[in-house]
Amino acid sequence: MKVLMINGSPHTKGNTAVALNEMVKIFDAAQIETEIVHVGNKIIRGCVGCGQCFKLGRCAFDDIVNETAPKFAAADGLVVGAPVYYGSPNGTVLAFLDRLFFSTFNVDKTMKVGASVVICRRGGASSSFDVLNKYFTITNMPVVSSQYWNMVYGMEPGDANQDAEGLQTMRTLARNMIFLMKSIALGREQFGLPEKEEWIGTHFIR
């Protein structure tokens, strides 16, 4: 099994990395393959709604989004880590996720397990957590939970190492994610994926 991890922080060795690496320790111990893709230090423009991805099968802007798309398709789980800026995940990671999820419309994400991780100095963690989870809940992806909301506190790089509760939350999150991925794999083998109806769109066009 494989978990794709997105580091949305502009700092490669910041507190987001501390939180994600705490999860990696658990994944490694369970022989779950992980790959961390660092997007927070890239220049990533937002989606412009051009619709070219429907024709091309990929985003029209050929950057790290298109590089990550096949990794996302092959993964059993996705972890998105992001710092909190003004009560929301930082803009770069949101631009990345908007384009990644929209341009991979042809990738069936049903039962891929999703987890979001947020890091902040003090406030805005819960609202940022909610924003990231919406990418999962609109694409049939189960959201894995932990013993508390998936947040770690810290301001200066390395501060997160002192948040014992936050790090424990990360370890619990990783263990729960492993259990859920394995359970879904067994369920898929025995029962298959849930039946899907043809999509119905309500637009209120008169």
C-alpha cells in the first residue's frame, strides 16, 4: 500500500514537515510506502476554469500538479499538510488542490483514504481543517479521524517537536489510516466498490 503526502508549507524543514514525518514513522513501521511531495515552495497558479483538462486529460498548466496526478491515482491514501494563514490553509496548497482534484476528474477516487493536517501558531486550525476535508468529501474519499482534530502547534521551525499531544495525534492518525486502508482493501476484494448512479446535476436553469 502507498500513501501520498503533500507538504503545503513553503518551509521544507518547518513544522508541517515535523507533523508529516511523525506519521511517516508509523507508516514505515507498518511497511506502508510513503512519498512526500513538497509543493509549498513552488509557484502554483490557481484554477482558471478553462475546462481544458476535460479535453487534455490533464491540467493545461503543466507543472507539479500534472507531475503529482499519476501518484495520486496510484495511492491508497492521501495526506495533505498545510500551515494556517489568516484562518485558512495557505494559498499555494489550495491552488494546488483545486487544480489537482479538478483535473483528475477521470481518476476514480472512491474509497481512497484522505487525511488533512494543519499547523498553526495559535488560532485558525479548526477552520483550516474543515477546508481541507472538503476536497475529500466531494470525491467519495473516506476521511480518517484521530483522537483529536489533526492539528499541531508551533511558530518557529521545530516548535512542533514540543507539542507532545499534537505529535501523538499524528501517530494515532497514521495508525487509524493504516487500519482504514487495509479494511477498505479487504472490503473491495470481498464486496467490490459501492454502486454508483449516473450523476444528476441541479443547476436551476429555467
